Amino acid sequence: MRVNGRALAWFAGLVLSIAGIAWCQEASGADTVLRHAIQLHQSGDIAAAISAYRNYLDQVPDNVMARSNLGAVLARSGHFEEAIVEYQKALEVQPGNLPVRLNLALAYYKASEIPQAAAELERVLEPRRDRQPVLLLADCYLRLGENKKVIDLLSPLQQATPDDKALDYLLGTALIRDGQATRGQLLVDRIVRGGDSAEGRLLVGESKLSANDFAGALEEFKKALEINPQLPGLNGYYGIALADTGDIPGAEAAFRKELASNPIDYSANFQMGKLLKADADYAESRRCFGRALGLRPHDPAALYQLALLDLEDGEAEQARAKLESLIRENPQDVEAHISLATVYYRLKRKQDGNQQRAIVLRLNAEKHAAVSGRIAK
């Protein structure tokens, strides 16, 4: 049995739910304007509805439902940043309005502002734990690389909902990416038990990729693509497997396919950035790494690559700031210390550069001693 497409569609297709059209009675003049706005909204005349709602809100700015409806029509027309502003204004009047906060989270999600979406969903889940926001939050955590948070969020629900394929898929993905292959495989088995599926193939491929079985992973991703080439994340992982097996042009094509339909995929952005950097397309490479860092704001790999691009562009001070920040969070990162030493020398800070070189020698010596100790045992 395949994973139910409808069960995954809300996050796999990045579906934005729109609040039901609501209306509250106001003074007669404004009431007429609001009636007209609602009629336009219901008839699908979105541009006119936006104008009418704004006209009404100029007269009655604190009507939360009218403000939320304006956010909904703005989101429907793809103006997510403007929708976010309207939802925020509604929440200033009614901070406890959960449907509005959920729609704010969904607008953030569609605007590719995943950290903000996760923060709003966490607030939605404080008083209640409905299925949709729980699964959407889990998807946000996956995109942010917070695998343990996904596991903590979904594990308690696993036994209570044994036939929830969307939950199994999210939890299984997090477990495999967290290195818990045995637990993850149990969920893979549940997904594919009733028959083949792209989701199951993707998870098996990820397991093989983490075990450095690149050829095996490539086969799984190929089979998954035959079943569902639109599965979010699939082309990105297919590209990684192609690159690991030496097919760089094929990898680039796969990453571009992923980003065309799923621009908030971290792996595709990061890997595409590396390929573009190798081709000396530094401007586009910077954009890819910037999107990756936006999706995972504390990601050391993306921050390091941006620092290297700063160095390549002659922006030594910007590179220094990024590398110093990276090292504060990851003091054992040898490559970052090496690059920072280079930056200090370019900035004529010889003493600081020498200090970084000494740190590199110490870290390498500690690593060598640890390896030697394991071999001796």
C-alpha cells in the first residue's frame, strides 16, 4: 500500500489552507463595504476583494476576522509577505486566536521562512495538538535539520496512530538521518508493507547513502523517481547519489529539478551551491548558500562556504566575522581554523594567524592520538 498522497499533500505540495470567510456585523456604512468584500472573496475576484477588505479595514481596523480574511486572499494570490503582515496585525488584537496563528505559520512556510513558521507552530501546539500543525511542525524541523526534535515530537504519537503513513514517513526520515537506522527501518517496513512506494524507496536510499553505499542508494532513488518524480526531496537526494558516483552533470540537473519545484530544500540548495562554486559562478553559488543558511540559520557548513566566498571576493573582514562566529559555536572545526588563519594573515594580523595555526596543530594532534588509541585497543 502506498503512502496516501492526500495525507502528505499538505506539506509535500506545500498546500496553504485558507481561513473560512468570516464576517462580523459593524456599523451600517462599513457593513456594506464588508458585505461587498465577502461577496468578491466568495466569487473568486481576489484583486477586488483585497481592495474592498482594505477599504473596510481603513474604517474598522480592529476587526480580526476581516483582517484575517485579507491575509487569506493575499496568501491565495501569492503575496505571502503581505499576508504575514495582516495576520500579525490580527494577532495584535487577539493574540490567542489559534486559527489566525496557524494561517500565519502557513504563510511563513509558503514564503520559505521556515524558522518563523516553526516558531508560530510551536505556539499553536501549546494549548492543543491537532494533527495538521503537529505534522507541519515536524516537517519544519526536518527542513531545519532538527532531527531529534522530530523524533521527540512524533514518537509519542506513533503507537496511538499506527496507520498514519505521513507520520511514519516523517519520523522514519528523522530516525534515519539521526543515525537510528534500526528504528527507522521498522517504519520503512510499515510504509512498504502493503506494496512499493516512492516514500519507502526514498527512505531506503537515505539509509544506504548514510552507510556510503552510493550505488545502492542510486538504485533506490531511481526506482522512487519511476513511481513519483514529484516527491519533495527525492531529486535532491538523487543528485547527491549521482555526484557521489561521479555523474556531476546529472547531479546538477537533479538539483535544478528539485529547486524548481521545492526551493526550500536545504540539501539541494547547499549541494547546488558547491557545484556552482566549483564552476566559479560565485554570485549564484552565494545565493544558494544564502538560501541554505536561511533554512538552517545556525548551519556551520553553509556559513563556512559563505565565508570562503567572501575570501574569494576579497572581503576579508566579512570572512573573518563569519569564521569567528562559526568557531565560537564549533571550536573543534579544523578547516574553519585553517581558513581563519589565512584571513588573519591577509589582514596583517600575524600574531592571530599564528595562534590559529597553533590551534590547528593541537586539534590534529588530539585527533591523531584518539585514532591511535582506538587502533591500539
